[in-house]
Amino acid sequence: MIHPRTAAQLLLPLVLLVGCGTGSKSPGSEKTATGPCSYSKDGTKAAKPVQLPPSTPPQDEPTSMVISTTAGDIPITFEADSAPCAVNSFVSLARQSYFDRTPCHRLTTQGYYVLQCGDPMGTGQGGPGYTFGDELVPNDPRLQPCGAVAGQAFCTYPTGTLAMANRGPDTNGSQFFLVYGSSRFPPDFTVFGHLDAAGLSVVKKIAARGIATPDGMGPGDGAPKEPVTINGVQ
């Protein structure tokens, strides 16, 4: 029998929304910092070879893209006003085909509701070989209500949110998550866009099929039962 978790316990798995980046080290400390965005090589081997994003977002940067998956198309709209560097990085990776033929490796279905993608390795460990800083909005009106449980702060990431996964402050890379049901998370994850109704419907259908064997991160937490692969992002 699975016992209901307390609100405090529901917050604990959030630290697992990470791209651990434990791949082999590679030399170099290349950094882009001539514009408003700064991307630094983090010493890990990129899961797929890519160039660092430009430090200044391009003038032709799109305001929306479509994540084409084996489960259906997921249109996303960017929120570059609040997270210009996250949007710039995502677009750069998409244009370099980084996300093509990569799995959405994690689905959570109890207490918090996300589909996580962006790791070509499919393990939750892979990244692009660089990191960039958080773009957090103080008392973000998009993430209300906020509060605290057992001394741990949380905000409410609403259904349809698109946000960066991380392994701690200023460790954003390529992994991202799509929220298909209102979820309480610490206010530590950069929100850089949202899904429309059609995209949300696709993610909910993925979630409805459940997870495969739990991967040790807790009940209702594992790879999607029906594998989901990103065909491309355009």
C-alpha cells in the first residue's frame, strides 16, 4: 500500500529535476560574455557536440516553436521578456539539431506533474557541455500562490509551464520540463515559456499512459511507459 505523502514530502523530490552533468571532463573554459547572456563551458563532455549560444540573442529569434515528438506535436511559446538567455539557449540548441532524436526520459505522476526532456543520453545526466545563470522573477506573478512548508519555500508552477531543469543555482543546461498539472516546486527553476492547449493535450496523453518501472526516485516517477522521442524542434 502506498501511503499518502505530506505536503513537505511532496517537495523533497524536486531536487531531482536536474541534469547532473556527471559526464567525462573535457578541457577548456570557453565563455561567451560580450552580450547580455553569458554561457560557460562546465568541464563536462557534451551529450551531443554543439557550439555555445551567441551572447546576444539573434534578431530573427522566434517567439514560438514546435516540439515534434513521436506522441504528437507540442507547440510552445517563449517568454523572452523574463528569460531571454534561456530562450536564446533553447533556440540555439534547436537550430543545431541538439534535441533531434532524443528521448523525454522522465515522467512524474504523483504529487507533481512534469515531463522532462532535453538529455540526449536519456539518463538525466547529459547536457550541452555548458551552463548559464538562472533568470528568476522575484515573487513571480506567474507562480502564485507561493508559501512555505516545513521551512521550505515553494511556488505553484501552473499547468502549461515550460521551465529549465537544473542541479542547483546557475546550472541550467539543456534539460527542461513541461508541467501538465499544477505543481508546487521551490521557486528555483527558470520559466521560459508555456504550452498551448494542443501541446498540453499531447503531454497529458503521455502522462495518462503512466510510467514504466520506477527508477528509484520515488512512486510515480520514472521513464514514460510508452517511450517518447523528440523528432525535432522547429
